[in-house]
Amino acid sequence: MPSVDLAIPVLPARDMAETIDFYKPLDFVLAYRHSELDSYMILRRGPFELQSRNRSPPVRNARRRDCATTTRSTSRRRRTSR
């Protein structure tokens, strides 16, 4: 199994505009936002990246399953689920 060089969290967001406003004072900038559904976005600050997906309120004891990773061997992103 190749070693993982990078893990990017995909965080739940109830309101995309609120989420952007929250991270703006921390110098994160909007790098991508799904234009039609407003359901996915990427925020960046230098080498740091956060991804958010618009979801309904979290369910207690829900499984954490979303993470984008980049590996040395492929240097491309892939979504993993557990």
C-alpha cells in the first residue's frame, strides 16, 4: 500500500455562505464552489485545503467516511470511504 502524503477533510456544512464567512477571517479563500447545486466547495489557505459538502444536520454516531487523499505514486486525488 502506498504511503499517503496528504489528507484533505470533507466537512459537513449546513450553509455554504456561513461556512465561507467563518473561514474568511482565517485567511481561507474560495477556490471552487459547485455553481448549480451549491453543494460542494473548496477553501484554500497556502498549502492548506478544506472541502465542504452541504448536508442535512449531522446524525449522532454517524460514520465519518469522506476524505480526499493524494498519494506519492499517483499524485492524483481519490475519494475513500469506510
